[in-house]
Amino acid sequence: MLPSVADDWVMKTVEDLTAWAGARAEKFDLHGAQILLELAREELELGGPGELDAEELHDLMVEVFPDVVDAGPEDVPAVLGTARGLVEFLAETGAVGAAQAEGLRAELAGIEPEFAEAVEQAAGDDEHDAYQILVDMMTDEGVDLEDEAAVESWVQAFEALSEEEQAARTLPYVLDRLEDGAMVPPVRLAPVAELAAAARASRLFTTAGADDDEAVLAAWLEGFDARTACEHGEEELSDEEIIRHELPGVLLFLYEGEEPAALEDLSEALLEDLLQAEHIEDPAAWRRVGPGILERELAAFVEDGVLARTDEDRLALTPLGVWGVREMLLSDGYTAPLVGELAGESAEALVIGLTWHREDTADEEIDLWLGRREPGEAAGELVELMRSGTPGQRNLAAAVLHRVDVPAASVVRAGLDDPITRPYAVIWLNEHGDTGVELAPEEMAWIFIDTVAGLLETSEPAEAIEEALAGSPDLRSMIEGMWRIDHPAAVDVLDALGDHHPDKKVGKIARTAAYKARSARGAG
């Protein structure tokens, strides 16, 4: 069963599970159960809860869960309790038969030692990753890793930072690791019936006798996999073989792009990849033959129903092509999210997930998330994240909060009592008609620092400053007094302004303010 074909069964099961749990006296972790179901669908490729047998359950708990979910040994009892509750739900509702239910119960009864060991091992791997991030940070900051005193001094200084400051310092390294883990932007999938109809009309579908949409898509996917596969030995490849080998990368370029692409753009992107991989040595010679070969290959994908030409003679993936490329990416180990998957998640998960979205899908994801909550509930989650999160998370949470309607006013107004959330609360209230509170000058400076600090989490300093200053008025007087602002990132922001402000005089003012800020904080 194909995971993306059967996406609806998890949400339907969760709805039924919610009703089932609501009728019982004991507390039940619905979110945890949903995670287990989603892992069963995505990682084990189950097509429904009835396919969960003892062997699948063992793989889910011992192989999949520890590798995917951030959990520690202290979480083991609760996770097993959730799994037991899920099994009882499946048994009581008839989703699994009596014998199958007994097999699931027996598996859970003896799995705790192995599950606990797997979780502990995975937690150790996470600790190793955290250690490696610290090593990377020290290396980038010029710390001699063989100098024990220098390393200890750096670690002590890092541990003395607040949790917020530590998170802000490490976030770029975490994001780099996520990128190395091959994550692609979220996409929308067409309905299964529409995909199957397109597959039946495609020449890649050659299987006769399929009464069923999922079987049609499975058969089409086999043809698509064969179309994009290019097996070869160690002998030198021809130009045609080189390009066929790189076709999955061309499709990925289209999958990740926000707009349809011209043949010239695809050809140049392919050439750049080939040069980096050292597959070709003479760009001029390749340009004489490569674009023509690529054009023929892409024309074949149009006939296959994978690509379509726009009125401007550009190329884009069809809905069937999007589905097929996503399946290819999933099989290659990519994380390939879908629009709407964050709708039931926490505010923190939402803003983290939004960093991978394009602008159009981000708007849709936010609308879906807000649609699951009353305005007051949504505002409460967002304000709490703004209070406890990093500057970058505050920036995104504030953008989402901006779209929450007036009924949330009392919740947002409560944010006035905390100096961290107060500036954002004032802005929201003013935008929604409440002009009884105003931003003080120092609060305007605080929110500017917070905004730049958020940009510095994911961008190079020069890019962050350029974006922060775009369309801004003359900030000279604000920058001059920013050393007095009680914000943990004030020095870092002033340093970035000093190094990258386009006006050298303002840059000098920022450097002077950074010196004053360090002196005021006792940092030398």
C-alpha cells in the first residue's frame, strides 16, 4: 500500500479514536497515538490500521519510533501506554480481529526491554549530534580544539548563556544538519481519483486489469521508476547516459521551484551540477549537444504525463508528476512533507515547519492551522511560544498571530504583562483597533533587535542586515542608544550592523554601541 495514496486513513482513525477516548474516564495521549499512526503509514507503508500485526508493531516500536521521534528513557512507559491504548481501540472497534489483537497485546507485553534499549541508543546518538554541533561552533569561532583550557573556557561561557541565547546560537547549525538530511519543500497532492485517472492515460501505465486506483498508481510508479533509473558500470558514459543519470535531479529542481522553469534554466542548472560532480570538463562542448539531449528527454516526460508545458513554453510538473517525484524522494530517504501536516501540531512545530515552506504554501498551512483552533486558543499558543521561543520563532509566531482575529484580544492583551511579548502584543492590539497602548522608544528598539536576531538565526549577517534595513527609515539614533536595551542578542545585532551597514558612519556608530554594550554587561 502506498503511503501518499492512503493519507486520509490516519486522520479518519484519529477522529474515531478521539470519540472513543472521550467516552472513557482515563486520560489518553491522542497526539502520541497520531504520531504512531503516521509513522505506521509513512515508514511502514501501511494502508490502514487493520494492517498492523505483531511483526509490524515490533518494527514500529523498535526500529522506526526511536529513530524518528525525539524521546528519552523517561518517555518509555508513556509511549508503551499509548500503544496499548491504541491496540485496545483497534480491538474494541473491530479494526483488527480478535486473534490479531491478541498478537498485538502479546507483542507489547514483552517488548519493553528492547524498546527501552532502542530509545536509549537513539538518545545517545542525539547527544552525539549535539556534541558535534558544539564542536562545529567552536571550530567556526576559532577555538583550538587541542587546547583543553580554551575549550573548557568556551563551554563554560556557552553554558552561562540563557536557554534562549543557546538556542539562537545553535539553530543555524541544526538547520544545516536538516538540510544535509535532504528535506524538500511541502507540496499539495491531487485527490487519488484524479491521480489514478492521469496514470491510466499515461503511456507509463502498461498493466492490464487494475479495478482499483491504488493498484493503478502502484503500476504507474513502477514505470516511472524504470523511466528515471539509469544503471551503468564503470565505463565512460556517453552524453545521453550522463543526462539520463541526472534526470531525477532535474525533476527535483522542478519540484523545489516556485515557478515553472524554462529549458535554458534547467540546462544551466544541470550544467552546474555536472561541473561540480566533475562529470564533464568542457562546458562549451557540452552546451553544443547537452541542451538538445535534455530537451528530448523532457519532451518524453511530457508525453509520459509527468511534465506539462505552460503557455510561456516553460515546464512544470503535473499533479501526477508531483506525486511520482515525491514517491521517488521518499524512497531515497528524503523528508517530503505535505501541506496540511502541521494543522494539528503545536505552535512551535508550526513555526519550525514554516521555515521549509514557500510563500504560497506557508499561507495555506497557516490558514489550516488557524482553522483547527478558536482565535483565543490560537493566540494563547502563539503568545506562549513568543514568551519561551527564540527570536526567530517569535518573528514567525508574530506573523501568524497577525492573522488571528479580534476575539483573541483578551488573550493577546495578557501578553502586555511580559516584557518579552509586550512589544508584539502592542503592535497586534494597535493593528486591531486598540490604540490605548503604544510602543515606547526602547520597545521599538527591542523589537528591532529581536527581528534582526531572528534573521541571524537562519541567514548570513550581511543578508540579515540587508533584509532588516529594507524600507526602514533612518535608524541612526535608535542604533546609537541600542547598547542600553536589555536584550540578550543586542551585542550580536550591533556587531552585525557595525560590519554590514551600508552607511559607514552608521556602522561606526553601531560598533561604538556594541563596545558600550559589552562594557555594560561586564564582557570586556
